[in-house]
Amino acid sequence: MALFTGTFENKVDQKGRVSLPADYRDLLSDNGNRSFYIFPSPNADCLEACDETFMQRVADSIEEQAAMFSEEEQGLSYIISNARRVSYDSTGRFVLPAEFADYAGISNLAVFVGMAARFQIWQPDAHKASLPDRRNQARGLTLKLKRPGADQ
């Protein structure tokens, strides 16, 4: 699974095209199909994006783990039903779906934010405004890493 890190800002042209950061493009290109999934975030005024492996994990969770008609199933189904597969060219350019750009308020600039197995796409001012909350949530955080092969 890809590991998306870092924060990058790229221009969006008048046709809604924007380039993936080179680091993200390299990670996504490993699957050879030059595409990824994008959907409106259920938790913030931004977009979420992921590779096919992550999206398959979401789908598998619906089928295997979520109790039918539970809040968890509804939340995971929201992701699946709103996700779109987006293709990009050899330079990493893709068209940001207009309704997604409207949802996130993205017009001429987009901020890409690595979130480990997925990444977010923000309108720059909205991302900047979210930083104090994120910093406060991280304060006092104790990092507990699982050992490889450990169940819990």
C-alpha cells in the first residue's frame, strides 16, 4: 500500500486540471494503471483520495466487518457511493471533477496533504484554517507503534 507524506500546493487551470505531486504520482504509478479514487471527505471540507488497494479495503470492510444497516456500514457506503476513479497522464495531470472542486471550494490552487494510506486535497485557505485544530489534536499524543507481526 502507498504511503503518502508531505504537503504540496499546485495550480489548478481554467479547465480544472491539476498535477499530482511527483511523490504521489510515483507511488500511484506502482500499480501501472495511472488512476486513483477521489471522494468528498465525510469529516472535513476537503477531498479524500486513495489508491485502489485502499478503496478495496473499504469495500472489504463493508462486506466482512460492518454490521448490515449499522452506522459503520452507512459511513463506508458513503465513501464507496461518492468515490470516482480519476485517471492522470504521464505528467500527473488530472481533471478535478467540478462538483468535487465546488464541495471543497477549490478554484485556482489545491493543497495536497499526505495522510499515510490516503491523501487529502484542500482549498489553501481552508487547509491553513484547519492547522490549529490539527496541531491541538496532536498535542499530548503518545505514539504507540505496533511491532511487525504483533496482533495488537
